[in-house]
Amino acid sequence: MIYLKTLEEIAQMRDANILVSRTLGEIAKWVAPGITTLRLDTIAREFIMDNGGVPACLGYGGFPGTLCIEVNETVVHGFPSNYVLQDGDIIGTDCVVELNGFNGDSCYTFAVGNVDPKVLDLCKATRQSLDVGIQACKEGHRIGDIANAIQTFCEARGYTIVREMCGHGIGKKMHEDPEVPNYGRRGTGSIIKNGMCIAIEPMVNLGSRNIVIERDGWTCRTKDRKPSAHYEHTVAIIDGKAEPLTTFKYIEDVLGDKSI
């Protein structure tokens, strides 16, 4: 069942989404060769709690971290660990914050040092596809319009779309209806209505679209071990259009022209 939010509820959700955006901005200060992903996770957890929020991923279904860590070929749901970031890596940091009973969700894939231009192009295209998906998200359209816009944009550039993982509704729960795939046909899926709040999150691969779930039951990686990129915004449908509740502004303030 899709739960449509009131403007008052969306205002409360905005607070949670600004906090998750600020958290990723804090992470941007620390992403560099030589830092462990576990240290980044600790920084995120402390920042969220210091600002009155709850790290919603921590303990969710047994998940051990505040951030879902996505290094290179990891698509989603990687564990924080003692892995030391290397020059040339990319790292996605997917974060969910609960604040005052509502959730905010965002992901950004960072470049670590000097990254292969082909991999940087993948990241740039994935981020652009997020904007394309948001533009297709309008009252009266359907979820399939978002999915098709993302798929068409990415595949035209030679990339592949992960099909087993998708975006989702969000609100008082981290995951609500509807599912928001990144591939599909226009004119299909749930009708987009005012008050709908969804997380749009393209997951795009440099090589094959096929994935593998590791033995931990969480970590999803590309089968061919080629890089994958992931960007995400939470949006609310207000006055017929998608209004992002999360922002990459805090990341861009830190990284400047080094942002993707």
C-alpha cells in the first residue's frame, strides 16, 4: 500500500533528509587514500547521533553498519570493514537517517584519488541518470516512466542497469511501497501522485548487469567484478513535480570542482 504524505509530514521528512545530506557532506571531508571504510562508518554514526538522529541501517535486519559501503565492484549493501581505500578506488556511501519518526535516504559515489577516466565517466553518467529519473517523476506519470528514463539514458552510453535492486517508497519506514526500478517500460507501474515520497537510486555497471550476493547474505557485487556506481535522492511529489528532499550541496561544498 502506498502511503501519501501530508505537507506537514513532508516537512518532517525534509529534516531527516537534510541530516542525511549533511552526513554525506561530513564523509566527503574524510574520503581519501589510506582511510578504512570502518572509520568512515564511525564518522557517519557519530555525526548522525550528535545531531539528534538515528542511524537507521545499523542493526536493520542484522546489518552491522551505519553506511552501506560500495567499493569498486560492490553494487549495494557492503559492510564497513578494515579495508583501506586505495588511490583509484570509487566508494559509494548509502546512508539512511531516522529523525523525529521519519527517514531520509541518500547515496553518493566518491572518487578516491586518481580514478580511471572510464570509471569516472560511469559515475558521471549514473549521477546524470538520477537527474533524468527525477525529471520524469511527475504527477500523473507512472513509476515505469522513471525507470525507462534512467535505463534509456544509461544504456545509450553503453552501461548496464542492475535489475535485482531498486529504489522504494520511504517515510516512517525505511522501505515502503512502491518499488522504483531503474529499468522498465513507460506507462507501467503505480501512478505518481502528490504526497508520494520515493527514493530514486540508479545502480549502473561498467560491464555486465549480472550480480552476485556474497556469503554474508548482504554484499551485492558485479559478477564480472567491473565497477558499479550508485547515486540516490529522496524526492517528494509536491504540486505535481518531484522536489528533492536530499541534496549533494554539502558534498559539493567540500569537494568543489572535484565533485562528480
